[in-house]
Amino acid sequence: MKGIIKHVLGARRRRTRERQGLAADRDFIAAHTTGFQAFAADGAGGALGHPSSPDPACPRSVRQAGELYLRSERVIACWGRGITQYRRHSVATIHMIANLMLLRGNIGFGRAGLCPVRGHSNVQGDRTMMIQGAAAGGLPRPAARCLLASSRGAGWGYDTIGAIEARDRERQRPKAFFAMGGNSAGHAGHGSDRARPQQPR
């Protein structure tokens, strides 16, 4: 995270007030944050990427992530239990994620901000995001019906087992399978012999 911050701070010095290349939102920082000078001094120091990293491409990947962040008009930073439950540095890492968002004013308006993903599997997908084969009783609010029905349709979709079994249906084969962690194939075995893994866990 500090490597990306270092890249953004460096870009802030290289680029001025060009909207497309604006590295740091100076007005937002001045109005809504404190301690920026000390933060910038700390973030600008040190090497980009850890010198003992086993991946020699790490500095390059950090720069690429920094450039992607700089090119994006609105950014949502999401993280899950891998960061939240990281015992030694979880709080400091989340602080840096928040600082990175504050650096370009990606806080406090639509389609930008911080998104801690709680729990896993059905906790997040089913209960929070309403990712279901079909919403029980229909979509609850008119605004939700308008927004979601236009983007994904209001008809019956796939549940976990249905998504796996749909591989065998030529006419309804899914074009993509997007999984936010978890072992979908392994857990699907609880509800369907057909979807059950053939080898022991």
C-alpha cells in the first residue's frame, strides 16, 4: 500500500492541476484531512517495493497499480478477511487503504470509497448483496427494482448448483463465472449428487 502511495505522491510532484492526471486532490486534503505533511514525508521515503521480495516484478506491479489508480476517476477499495484477520498489521494496512482513498478524495460521494467485505460466502453474497437465483418475493424497493432489473434482469438466474450444471446445457451455458473467494465446486456437493466432487477433499 505504501508503494502505491509513494507512486501517487511522486505523480503529484510531476503533474500539476491537469484534471486527467491530477495525482492528489489538494482541496479535499486541505478541507477534510489532517497530518498530510507528515504522512507525505513518510510515504515518499524508502524504496518502491521491498528489496527482499521474492518477486522481482513487484515494483513494476506496484507502479502499474498506482497508474491504474491515477487514471481512475472514481475508486472503491474493497478488502476481505485476508486483510481484516491478518494478525500483525491488519489495522495499519486498513489505515493505509483509507489514506490512499483520501489522497485523491475518493471518499464521501457515489461510486467511490471504502468497502470492507464482511464474512464470506452467503454472509456477504446472499444477505448483504442479495446475490440469489431469484429475489424471494421480488425485489423489495422500487429503486432496487429499477436499478437491478435493468442490469441483470428480474427473471430466475442460477444458484450455485445450477451454475455448475449449466455447463451441460448448450443453449443456456453461462459466459462467465465470477467467484469472490470460496470453493464453489466443493461446497456445491452438499446439495446435489451430480455436482458433488468426484475425489475426496
